[in-house]
Amino acid sequence: MAEIELKNLSVEFGAFKAVDDVSLTVKDGEFVVYLGPSGCGKTTTLRCIAGLVKATSGDVLFDGRRVNELSPSERNIAMVFQFVSLYPHLTIRENIAFPLKARGTPRAEIARKLEWVTGVFKLGDELNRYPAALPPGARQKVALARAVIRNPAVLLLDEPLSAIDEQFREEMRWELGHLQRQLGVTTIYVTHDQREAMSLADRIVLMNNSRIVQVGDPDSIFLQPVDIFAGQFIGSPSMNLIDLVPVDGGLRLADSGVTLTAQRHSLPDWALKSRRKLKLGIRPLNVHLVEDETGAGSDIAVDDVFSVGRERFFTFRIGDTIHQGVDKRGKRAAGEGRVHFDPDGLLFFDAETGRRVVAEERP
Ligand SMILES: Nc1ncnc2c1ncn2[C@@H]1O[C@H](COP(=O)(O)OP(=O)(O)OP(=O)(O)O)[C@@H](O)[C@H]1O
Ligand SMILES: [Mg+2]
């Protein structure tokens, strides 16, 4: 096991910075998920930790020791990619044992480790089969078993489940999380799927444009996004974003006749006094329909109510923008109801910088 530290890490490809001044410490045994849109630098960061890409500047440390100059094989890491390549002419047993055999590990020890790892991954029945005979999910398990059999200090996973069918992915995800905890191996997992990140991570590292945007456990990233990007990238359906216009006694939702006030919407005092141009962020989870006439935001018209599986959503329109809310009233609710913003769910962002503004930072 190892602690990984990235210190002001940058990776440049010609004039392009794929990783820009990234600093992070991953604790021994921790499960960290790198999350961000396509092209933001996740894979490059991972490859740099693995030693497959050279840092242009900055350092990679394992347990406090600088490893920049070490080759991948000297770093004691194991890596699993999106598209697994197993040796097609070797059985599952031979595939999994391959890394040990390649290093000349004694037979008895290989047998012991095989038993352990196939037990953990529940691959006991598949050992004499060939990769082509296994479904993709099982093949990915073989790849993971092969990766961990030699007790790597660090496990690096780059979208390892994205080539697997949706129906198996959920189960694999659960198993992977469970396994990582059982093994206690320091793990960095790369994905652009926020749901995957939310369900697996001890901590999420959110990246955008080659830089770290926010680091935190799933709850804190969800509840306290540092900026509009973080707010909208995490959570589904996405956070609603509405321009605010200061008016006498409140903040009006731009392009609407609706004004949020301290009295009716528990608008914080600092937001009312703020001289910044603000945007309101509110998650669909925090917008619902109520029956009463005094409900906050009650002048907003409901567009449509619809079900997705067992959940009910609704849309409402402000200006030309369609927003979403969650209808928690149950199927039997009569009438359209009125849009209500949960005061606890109001997030305020600086319209110019996109940064979230909180009470303590009042201008
Ligand atoms: N060897 C390379 N040479 C030049 N540019 C590269 C190289 N590798 C990556 N890049 C560029 O660096 C940027 C970051 O790539 P990277 O693969 O790290 O993104 P990613 O976050 O993993 O994206 P995805 O979610 O699509 O896998 C991209 O714009 C990519 O085109
Ligand atoms: Mg990638």
C-alpha cells in the first residue's frame, strides 16, 4: 500500500497543457475517483502516476519518495483500462497467474494467491475456461484479479466499466467498491460518469480544463459546489441556473415576475445586500410542487409533469429556459400544484466568476 502525492504536476504536449499544476494527496488505502468531462486530463494524470507519461514539471511521490524517474515496473502499480486485453490462448487461471509467473514466483505461492484472488472475485468456476467464453463483465473481473494478484501498492483504473453493459455495470461497480475495501489498496479510478463517482468514491477529484476544480467527499461536492461547473456537472437532472436581478426588497428571477424575498423564501440577508451580480442555482431535488397558495415561488407556471420510473418530475419555464423539479406529492395529487423552492437548496453564484458565494464571503 502507498500514499500518493502529486505536487504541482503539469504535463504538456507541445504548447498544450493537458495537466495544469495539479496538487493532491491520496491517502493510503483510499478510493479516489477522478471525475471530469472528456479531454480534461484524467487519463494523462493517471498515466503520469503510472510512469507511462513524463511530468513536464512537478513531482509524483509514493510514500514520500519521488518516483518521477522510475519506470512503470519499478513503481509497483497495477493498471486496468476500459478495453481489457486478456491473452486469448491462455485459460483464465493462466491469465490471472501470468504476472506472478513472469517474475518467477514459486508454484506453491502462485497456487495460494490464485485461490485467494479467485475467491475474492468469485472466479473459481471459470478457471479452466478461455476468455472468449466469458461475458465482458467476467472478463473485466479477470483483468482486475490479474491486476491485484501481485499486491500492487497502487491500483489505477481508467474507466474500467464503461465497455460493460449497463445492467452488469451497476453490479460490477458495487463489487468493485466492496473489493477495494477488502483489499485496502490505494485506488485511483477515472470516470466521466458522475453517478459512478458518487457511488464509489471516498473522495472525488473534480477536474475541468486540465485543472482540479474541487476535491471532497461525494456529499460535500454535491451540497457545496465551489462553482457553477461543479454544481452542474454533479447531480442528475442537472442543477437549475437562474439569473437574479436586485429589486426593492428582494431578488427577482430574471425574465419572470417572481421575486424571492427574505420573508417568503428565507433569502439570506447578505444576498439581498450583495453588490455582485448573482445567479441562483437550485437542484431539481429542491424544487417541488405544493398545493398551498402561499408557497414560495408560487407565481411560476408548471409546464409539464412526467414520470421516469418511480420518480415524478416536472418542468417549469422562466423566460425561454426550461427548468426541472421533483414532484414528491405522489401520483394521486390533484391539480397542477405550485412551484416551491426549498430555502435550504438555494445556492448563489457570482455571475461574473461563476464561483459560489457564501455568507462568510460577503462583499
Ligand atoms: N500523447 C498526447 N499527445 C498530444 N495530446 C494529447 C496526448 N494525450 C492526451 N492528449 C490531449 O490531452 C487532453 C487530455 O487528454 P486525456 O486523455 O487526459 O483526457 P481525459 O480526461 O482522460 O478524457 P476522456 O474522458 O475522453 O478519456 C486531450 O485534449 C488530449 O487530446
Ligand atoms: Mg481518458
